[in-house]
Amino acid sequence: QVQLVESGGGLVQPGGSLRLSCAASGTIFSIDAMGWYRQAPGKERELVATITSGGSTNYADSVKGRFTISRDNAKNTVYLQMNSLKPEDTAVYYCKSTRGLLGFWGQGTQVTVSS
């Protein structure tokens, strides 16, 4: 059974940085596409960034130039480095693994950007 465990969320001031981690188990991580999504209160869940098994990345326009997604296949972990954080980045951040039509979600980690 695939399990995804996110960590690294917290409270940060505007302009600050956080790095989220998502550790995967129960899957052949190296062939899965991985992604980060977020959901703010009262809003739909939205894509933040994705990375393919080959390392190709894709970002939402709102985070381009500020966030970086990466993966370490030896550690079965995907990361989201978030810089220059803004209050509008406040949300629960979810990790997702995808292989074909199958998708699995983590439980989410809260990121709050506030002074």
C-alpha cells in the first residue's frame, strides 16, 4: 500500500522560506510522477508543481521563480523548496504520487505565511 508522509510545514513570515518533504513507501518511487498541490480555506485544491520520473518539472504560474520541486530517488522523497513566501501561499500542502491512472495522496501539511 502506498503511503506518503509530508513534513516541513509551519508558520513563516512573508519573504521567508520553507522546505517541504514527502517520504513515500510501498511503491517503486523512481518510476512515479510526483506532485505538490495546495488547498486554501474555501478554495479548490490546485496544482503547485510536478516532477516526472525523468526529472522534468512543471509549475503553476503563481509560484514560478519562487518554488523548486526536486526528488531524491535513493531516499524515496520529493521536496518543495519555497522561497519569497507570500500570505497568499497559505494553505495545506499535499503530496501526490501518480502512475498511469493511479494516484495517491498524503495527509497534508499546513503552511501559514503571516507576520
